[in-house]
Amino acid sequence: MAIETLDIDELASRTGNLYETVAILSKRSRQVSSDMRSELEDKLSYFEGFGPEMEDVRMKEEQEKVSLEYEKKPEPTEIAIDDFLEDKLYYRKPDEE
């Protein structure tokens, strides 16, 4: 994953306030992180019920494969920023209803 410079003015112009943009991105990042964590836990929970069979090399390889798959995914912050820049996020101010 390469480090990429973001145009702060572009991010701030979408909401009118840089701090509001950061708050939106942080909330979305936490959502993505939580979803990814629960998905990983669901996949790894499959391996919990095995006793002596877990010593099998194939079972360990499968578990490692699942873990590596999630390590290769983009970071939640990166996903949140991409969603924001592609206008995939819905956000509103609670006092503007």
C-alpha cells in the first residue's frame, strides 16, 4: 500500500469544514473496521470446533490463508476516504432537519 497525498481543500470543500470531514471519515472507518473484524471472526470461528484435527497441516494452512487474505485488504481508513471521494457516503447534520 503506497502512501498518497490527499488534497485537504478538496476534502473540506465537500462539507464546508475540515473537522466535519474528519469526523465523517473516522466514523465510516470505524464502521468498515468493525465489519471487517466481525467477518474475519466469523470465518475463523469455523476452525474453533476442531480438536486433534486442528493439528493437521491442511487446517493450519487454510486458517493462515484466511488471515493473509484479510491482511492484504486495504485499510479501513483508505476505504472510507475512497467512499467519501466517490460520493458513496450519506451524511447529514442533525440540526438541519
